[in-house]
Amino acid sequence: MESVKRARVAKGAAMVAGAVFSVGVACAALVPTSAFKKATLPQVKAMLEKDNGKVSGNTVTYGKNANVVAAAVLPGFPFPSFEIHHVKNPTLDFPAGATVKFTFINTNKGFGHSFDVTKKGPPYAVIPQIAPIVVGTGFSPVPAAGKFGYATFTWHPAAGTYYYVCQIPGHAATGMFGKIVVK
């Protein structure tokens, strides 16, 4: 019985390692970890105020020049989740051909996160195999020493339905994702 338990633990560990490696490879062409910059809490608060969307219910609507600021797990929001324009995991609405500048901030001191855009919708597995990724950050470093990691990227979306997700195992499966509608 004990050997069966050890075999299950070993198999589970191997699956997690394999999934992390394969997700890491899938994200290799995205924003490199070295591109993440550091910010203090006052700088993070100033960045959050630069989001230029308009909120209506659980949807944030943007114009042709969108500035989206997404934070992972701010205080007062459930883990794991994104906050965009003071809303948990909102639907983002863009016009086709818009210039969308994303700023992703990891404020969670215990975990790295990612902010990646895909056409693959939910449900997401605990060990995500989300491909292809259209654009995104890949994995962020874990914040440390009173600093938070952030990265920016620009996207020019075509019409369609997309999803933003965190690819850390278990995060998208437990709710760290949202919908993007481009018309």
C-alpha cells in the first residue's frame, strides 16, 4: 500500500514538472522573464490609475488606443484572480484593429503568474495545456523585497473571442481567467 502511494506521488510530481516545462516552452517566445521590471507599491497604484477602460457591470470597454492594466491578486480580491479597472476577471471589449497596451503586474508575493491571451476557452485543466498563446507575458518572477514585477506588451487584435489566462498549474482551472471580445 505504501509503495502505491509513493508511486502516485512520484507520478503526480512528474506530471507537474512536465506540464511546467511544456508550458515554459510554449511561452518561450513571449515577454522574457528578464523583461519584467520592478515597482514599489506607490508606483503600482499609479500604474493601475492609467487603465483607460469604462466599466459597465463585469465588462470593461476600451477605445482604439487601449491602456489595460491587469494585476494578479491585489489585496481584497480572491486568490487566484486578475483585477482590471477595479473589477475581478472582467470581460474586456475592444474594437477590431485597436492598439492595446497591456501592463501586467504581479502583486502576489508567494507565486509567479502569467497574463497570456489565447483563443482556447474554458474549462481549463489543473495542468494547463493552453495553446496557442496569441500574445502575453509568460511566467513572471515572484515579487520580493517590497517590489512587484511588471511587464508590458502591445497587441493589435483581429475580431473574435479570446481569453486571458494565468498558466501557472491550477490557476486558470480555479478561476484566474477572463474573456476578451473584439468586434
